[in-house]
Amino acid sequence: MTTIGILGAGQLAEMMVRGLQGTDYRFILSPRGADMAKRLADTYGCAIATSNQEVVDRSAGVFVALPAARGIAELSRLRFRAGQPVLSAMAGTRADALAAAIGPACGDMAMMPGYANALRIGPSILFPGTPFWQAFLDCVGPVLVLETEERFVAAAAFGALSGASFAWMAQIIDWFAAQGLPHDQARSLVAATLRGNAEVLLCEGRTTAEILQSVATPGGITELLVAKLAETEGLQAWDRGLDAVAQRLKG
């Protein structure tokens, strides 16, 4: 068994621990976030350390899910072993800042949706992509290793996209429910439609433009909906939202 220390016992920690049950990983948690740590210990058998330094000392690798605003400062107060694998899931953290905080350990950066990882179907992005952390993340969904930090920072906006997609789905589900469809049926309809369309993107070799052309019959209801969204820049609004997220991630 490989022991992974988790700094930051929050929602992401819970989802990762849940998704990695039954694998060759076991976990030791930081004492902060006592309620969550106790729940994970009671439910999944995680150990709870007496301090963040004990987490580091007892772990083969350290998964960092601390709040980004104070995470680097907290890491800087800890003593890491030479070459110890450290994975930061703190949004907006840059590689040079992470390296300075954890030296002489070896740092990677990752972003993942969390909830989908608990079901082992959530994608993760990773930079620079050491084998230790790639094997770890492979257990909870597909892993995309980015070649440069710039590409990683750009791709990291998908973390916000993942969360915001629930707001988008909730809006559409509520629309169908307002038309008289039972809410549970509306939820199933929307979820199954989007899951099916996601599989089309993953399995078909055609471009998105070609796929859209094939489903948008001239004069049909798909063309009507896309045109109405275009009138209010409903699709372009996602660009503006992601632009704001990217700007924050770039610092």
C-alpha cells in the first residue's frame, strides 16, 4: 500500500478518497477541517495526523488541496524530503512558487472536477506529469498530461467549466419542469442527452462543426435554438466567463 498525505480536508479531498477506495492507496489527513477529517476516517478508514508536518513525514506522496490564497505560505513552513512527490490541486498556483515552497521535494500541478473523480470518470490535467502522480490520477479517470505550464494554465479553466455546467444543466432541467415534465424525468432526460452527445465527441472523428451541421437541419428546431442563443450572445457569454477565469488563473 502507498500512503498519500492530504493537506486540506475539504470537498476535493473527500471525492478523491472516495474514488480511490479499493486501490493500493491509503490516506493520512491533516487535522484541519476536523469534521471532514473525522467523517473520512469513520467512513473510509483514513488516518488523521496531529499536524501537517506529520502528514508529510508519514507519506510517500503529498496531495495538496489547501485554499490557494494561503496554500503556498503553509507549504513553506513544512519540511519535505528530497524528491518526495507533491501534487498541488490549488488553482492559480505557478510551478516556480510551488517549487520554492516545497524544495527539495518534486512538485506537480493538477486540476480535476472532483465529484466525477469520486465515480472514477472525471478527467484530470497534469503538469509536468511524473509517473507517480499519473498512476495515482489514472485510478479516478482519464489523465491529460500537458507539455508546458502555459498549456496547463489555459486548460485549468476546465475546473470552472465543470462546476458551472451544473448551473447550466439546472437551468435547462428547470425549464423542462416548468413545461410540466416531472423533475426527475427532466433531470434524466437532460443528463442522458448530454452524456450521449459527449460520447459522440469522444468517438466520432469528425470536427465539431461537421457534427453540428449534421444535426442542425435547415429550418429545424436545432437551428432555431442556436439562432435564438446567438441573438443574445448566449454562446459567446461562455467565452467571456472563461476569459475571466483564465485571467485569474494567470494571476
